[in-house]
Amino acid sequence: MTKAIILFAHGARDPDWARPFEHLRDEVAARTPGVRVVVAFLEFMQPPLADAIDALIADKVCEIDIVPAFMAQGAHLKRDLPRLLEAARAKHPDVRLVLRPALGEAPGVIAAMARHIAENRA
Amino acid sequence: MTKAIILFAHGARDPDWARPFEHLRDEVAARTPGVRVVVAFLEFMQPPLADAIDALIADKVCEIDIVPAFMAQGAHLKRDLPRLLEAARAKHPDVRLVLRPALGEAPGVIAAMARHIAENRA
């Protein structure tokens, strides 16, 4: 049973925006052998979430973790993302789509950010 | 010489948005005794960056690190933030305002996010 992780990011007009998410994708892939890891975006960048889900399922993936690569939860994660997931679940009823909490809300991630700030001061 | 750190976040209409940044503020403050640590926002939430800077300087802070609590660098950090900083530096020429890279671009933070994702899969 092939599994996948989608890193779901906001997206921006500036192409540099995508770089840290690509870096994160590579780091996650290195830690999850056998799992497909891809980046998808809410807007401005390719692919949108729906296309990323369709492509993985066309490649025989049947379980997908969706990890919002957001600092916090606002309307994008509370309103836009659930709608996108609802549509994807209706289209692919046999695939398990699991929504994870926003990365920036994870205590371990917050602690790492705090350590980074404390160690890199003026 | 009093120092401060401003965690500069996007802001949102949803009040829940602010919580992880408040959590981060507390974690940074615990690791940087004697340093004032505050959160400021680009839009929608209080205080805006300019007000946070003014308030710290009124409290005798003379060196401020500004840490963008953003996942990546787009127009907000490349265009909006430099303009805000330029205005603040013109208004407070005796205060050292140091701009840090976006948190989400720090290799240590990316590694922590990747670890968190790999350890919390379906």
C-alpha cells in the first residue's frame, strides 16, 4: 500500500517562496523511505492541492497525509483547506486523506524555532 | 543597554492565529533572560510593527532584533518589511534594528519540522 505526504503551503508570486518547502520536502523524504513526499499550494504556485492529490492517486497511492506548512491556523486552514479536502474525498472515496495540524503549532517545532532565535541574536 | 526581539508575523482576522506566536514568544523569552520579547503583525492584528518598535524604544530599548515568523520569503518580507524598517530607522536613528532571516528558512527549523512530520504519520 503506497503512502504519501503532501506539504501544503500558501504559495506566492515570488518563485523564491517555494524553496524552503522544497528543502523541507527533501528532508522529510530522507526520513520516510518508501513514502512519496510532494509540495502543493493553496494559490499562485503549482500544483494546487487537488492536482497533487489526483496525481498521487493516479500513481496508486491510497493513503495521503496532508501537512499544512503554515505558521498558524487562520481562514486558509479552517475554511479553504477543509473545502478542498471535502471535494477530494468525494472524488476519491477509497483513498484515506488524513489532515494534520499546522506545522507552526507543533510544540517541538515551536521549541526548535525558539532555540534558533535564542542562538542567533545580534 | 536593553535589548529586545520582535517576532514579526503576518496576522489574520481569526484571533486563534496569534496563539502559536504567543507560545513562541514565551519560549524565546524563557531562553533569553533580560531580553524583551514581543509579537507584532503586518496586518489585521495588534500591534503593527511600527507601534511595537515605538513602544520598546519608549521603554529605553536601544537594540531590536526583528525575526520574521514566516515560513518563507515572498513580497511581504522582500518589499513590505524593508519599507517598514526603513521608516522605523528614519524615525529612530539611534536604535539598532537588525533584520533576521525568515524562521521557516533556517536549516535547524526545517530539520525540526521534518522530524516532526516523520514522527507523526498516519
